[in-house]
Amino acid sequence: MDKQELGAFLRSRRERLQPQDVGLPGGPRRRTPGLRREETAVLAHISTEYYIRLEQGRAPRPSSEVLAGIATALRLTDAETDHLHVLAGTAPTLNRRHRRDVRPSILALLERLPQTAGIVVSAAFEVLAWNDLAAALMEDFALIPPEQRNLARRAFLGADRPGRPVYGVSDVSDFRQHVVTELRATVARYPTDPEVADLVAQLRDGSPDFVRLWERHDVQAAPTLTKTFHHPVVGPVTVNCDNLALTDRGQHLVLYSAPLGSPDADALALLNVLGTEAGGYQVQGALQPPGTRSDP
């Protein structure tokens, strides 16, 4: 149970609600944002004293029934409710460290998608595997060391910051929001993973924008359905974005495709022919020999 993080999360969810959101009268004299603690306690069917102690990080572990009442009172989404249980220690956590090995069947699937760019991303946003079209559309990940394949570092600390979008994408603000919400869930699931803790510490130290988003305690971002890459050779390419969770390893398979016969599909086909010679986006740093398309 992470008492301090649980308290901060409850406070952030309570402060975003207004009395009228839960059927209570607003009243003319409210000096603090959101619901009052006593109002939340009444709605959750628990004592005000116990709820206050939860927010202050002084309460013992709440039961599943208490958490269900709080989730209902605070109008939590499914993702937020899951996060609440993880913070309270009432949900099973994954292995101590997040996994970086990709299933062979997923690697084979990537190679069987010649008209779709695909990557596999770890729970800490490291690109673990990719196909040729993804290398042409984004960058040749085989030529950079693993630590520079991390999309979270790229979004908040990389050469693209702050004026140029990541890989030329048009929705960099939405992507950064997505990174923060996913990382907050990752921290809750792998609380003792030193690589995850170190990544979050680097982002907090190096990016005020990350700190601002992190302090919002959001754990669910709007899904990205399409994305536009502004490629330096073929120009703008708008693709459908499908993010598939590989839940057994905490990884995500991200697929970028375009409708058959569309100009964007033609652009992807051209990139498929040109390959990495298309001159995609590169990160400065030490080089590795080409040839690998996944981490060992």
C-alpha cells in the first residue's frame, strides 16, 4: 500500500468534482475546490475521520468494499478504479521488474505486416521491437542504443523538445499526456522496479511540463485514433493508430496503417520501398551495428 500516493490520488479526484456533479447543493461559501472531505465520506458510506486519514496517508489499508464506495463517490472511471486498488495494495501487482522480452509470435506478426508500421513498447516506453516500415516512418531503432529508444525521454527530454514535434507528429501534447498517464500506472504496478523509478526521476528533474502533468494524477488519457507524421521525404502521412495491450508482459503493440487506395497508403508503400534510406528522424548518440529489430 502506497499511503502517500493513495492520499494524493484521492485528493486530486475529489478536487475535480463539484457538488452538483454528485447531486449536492453547491452553496455560496466554498473556500476550497471540489467536494468537501465530509461530503465524499457521506457519499462513500464511511466515516469522515477515516476518509481524512486516507487522504493524509495515515489510515490502515481500506477494504475492497470501502474502495468500491470511494470509487462510486468520486465517479472514478474503470481505469481510475483499477489504479485506486493498485495503490491501496488490494490488486495483484506484476513481477518486480517490467518485462522487456517480446513474445516470438509478436515478432513474427510484425514481419507479416508489410503495409503496416508496427512497434512493441515496454511498460516504461522503450521501443523493444519494430518492423522495417516503422523504421522507415519513424527512425532506424537498430542504429541507436536502447536508452535512446525510450519514447518518454524522447517526448520530454529529446532533441524534439520544445518546438519540434516528436517524429514530426502533430499531436505531441496528447502523446505527452498519454506517456504520463501510462507511466503513473506503471509506477503503481512495478513499485520496486529501479528502471521505472529512475526514468520518472529523470523526467521530473528535466521537464517542468512532465512535472505539471504528473501532479494532475490522471491515469486515463483519451485514445489516439489517428496520427499524422510529417516525414522529411514523403511529407505528411495520416495513419490509423491501434494500440493493443499485451497484458501478460505489460507491453503494447502499436500499429500504424492507412486505408487501402488512399494517398497515405501510397506514402507508406513508398516508404516500404525506400526503407531507412528515406532519411527518417535520427537521435544523436552512439551507434550500434544494424540488423537487430528487437532487444535480446
